[in-house]
Amino acid sequence: MAAMHQREPRCHFHIFSDVPEALIRESLGPIFTFYRLRTDVGLVQKTLLCEDVDASVEALDAFYPPSVVMVEDLADQLARMQCRLVLCDIAPLGIRAADVAGIPSVLVENFTWDWIYDGYAEHAPGIAAHAPYLKKLFGQASLHLRTEPLCNNPGDGDAALAPISRAPRQTSEAVRASLGFAADARMILFNLGRDDAQAALDNWPEGCDDVRLVVPTPDPALGLGDRVVCVAAQGGPYHPDLVQACDGVVGKLGYSTVAEVYHAGVPMAYMTRSTFRESDVL
């Protein structure tokens, strides 16, 4: 959206999501109007690395297929706002509503949920049962753009794109200075939270005492000593700036982080989710 607005400043976006609005505003500024709406289920998580199968099945059964009333109400709203295009990041509700409203839709993805859900066929058939319907729904998009690293069926879609990520806004030197670090300090961005940062410090390898950790956390006031700088996870330094400024990233494998790391050209140490099919590809 930021790139589209840079090319065409008259663009205004109507964003339907249950992601915190503040997180989107941090990335986009004032170029959108926000509407709180659940448009997707994905998987319900117990922790960063473990999904809740039973809760996921319950949520999927309650949401899919979306009710006719929900789809028609959303389609009417899109028509009233004179939307020219519906852009979907693997949230199939938008594709269905666009089809009803007679508006073209664009699907942007490196995987679709039907592929993820198919991976649960043996140990969670209640999740896999939703794959056929969603595969058909994703196929209704007017334009299908795929972003590397491609997961399911790499030959599918209308075009394959390089990884998409938010662009940094500050120089590495400026970011390091704002954190109180020298330009040549060794700095690791630690994206697993305070508890895991403390565990890392407790098992710190010899010869690395000069390495500093930067830890995004909901409560940055709770410090961990002089080797760690805690920053606000929301409202703190812009994440792409931190990635670009560091010597390496430690975190969970997720598309947005991997794409930012890719464009910054820094190494990443990662933890995988053994039951999530995207992990091997990422």
C-alpha cells in the first residue's frame, strides 16, 4: 500500500482487519480509513511456536463458509465507498465480497490457507476439511500475485514477485545512535521477547560479552542489564530500521521478518514450527 501510494498519491485505502490499527498506522501514516472486522481465521496460537488445534477447528467451523449476510453487507459497503479494487493478503472474505460487488480483486500471497490446512489432514482433519472450499475461493481472484519464497505450487498465479517488505526510514548510524550504541558495536535484534532474552543471557557464550541485544517488548521499562536495550514493540523504533541497523536477527520464522531480513542483507538465526508447512520453505 505504501508503494502504491508513492506511485499514485491520490490513492486512499479502506482497511478491513482485526490487526491493531496503531500497527498499520505506524507503517502507512494517514492514507487509510480503518474498519475493525475479522476477515480471516488462520490458526489460533497457544504460543509463538505452537498452535491450538481444537480452538482452530472451532474458529474455522464458526467462520467458514462466511454467511451470505456478512458477504452482502461487505459488498454493499465496498460499492457505497466506490472502491476500485480489493487487495487481499490471503484473507478470502475480500475476494468473495469483491466478486459479489462486481469489483476486481487481487490476491497477494506466498502461500494460501488451503495449502496450510492440507498439511493437517492426518492429525487434525477438522482443519483440513476447510481446504477444498478455500482453494476454490482463492481461485476466484481477478489477479493472483505470488511473492517469494513460494510455498505451494510455484508455477501457479499470474506473476511471481521478489519478497515484499516495509522499507527502512533511517540510516543504520542514526538508529544505533538513538539506542546509545556506537557505530561499530555488535548488535543483535532479539525478536522472541524478554523471557527468552533472559534465557539467552543466562547461557551467553564466551567471547561474546561485547554483543548487545535489542529486544522489542510490550513493557520496555523492564530492563535486563547493560547488555540489553528493551524497546517498545509498538510505538518504538520502526522494525525495518532495527533490522537494517543490526548485525543479525534472532526470531521466529515469519514472512514479514524474513522479507525484511532478506532486503537488509543481514543473517538470521531462527526457530521453526514443526507443524507449520511454511517453515521449511522460509
